[in-house]
Amino acid sequence: MGNKKRAQKRAFSIFATFLMVLSLITPGFAAAASPSGKLHQSVNETQATAKDKVGKRLLSEFEKQEKTTFLVKFKESSDSAKVAKEARTNASKNKLSAHDAKFQQRSAVVSDLKSVSIESQQGVVEYLESEMANGNVDEFNS
């Protein structure tokens, strides 16, 4: 009886060791299967796509003037309908009044919109602040 338990423990230990070793090797395979074949992307490669994203009218403005005003649009957006639905569900679970439920729903949507905007704009805001310190940016609003 004792030998059978010992054999089960040994088999389990070998199996667990195999899984741990496999989990260490698997990320290497995932990196090797990246579409570009690279683990990173060069800054120079991303700058080429940034020029494609800038409108021709803005480029012509920069040719005329050294500094100009423009608006940056981000693709990231909040799923407001999903957030509102979750807030309604939570309000009904907490048995809130209709007024309080509506207020909680609005607050949840506004909070989610703010968090998405902060997350998506963080890198751009940091860049603009550094350029403002260098004198390349007069002012910006976020």
C-alpha cells in the first residue's frame, strides 16, 4: 500500500516537473511565431507610419508655419453601453432607487471614459510636456 502511494507521488512529481519545464519553454515559441519575426519594433519603423497618419492639410500648415494648432484623435474608446449595463445590474442588486441607480450609471460611464482617456493619452501628454520644456510646444490641452 505504501509503495503504491510512493509511486503515485513520484509520477505526480515527474508530471508537475514536466509541466513547469514546458511552461518555461512555451513563451520562446510564441515569440518565434511573431508575424514580423522580431521581438521588438524600431522607433524608426513607427515614425514612417506616423507620417501616414498625419493629414496633408496639417503637413502643409507646418510647411507654412513652424508652429500650428491641431487636434489629436485617439482610436481607443470606452464601451459605454457595457459599463452602463453593469452599473444597472449592480444598482438592482443593491436595491437602489431609480434616481440613485441613474446617478450610479452616469458616474460609472463618466469614470470609465475618464480612465480610458487618461490611459490612452498618457504617452502623448508626457511627450508634449517634455517638448514644452524644450520650447517646441507653446501650450496644449488634454
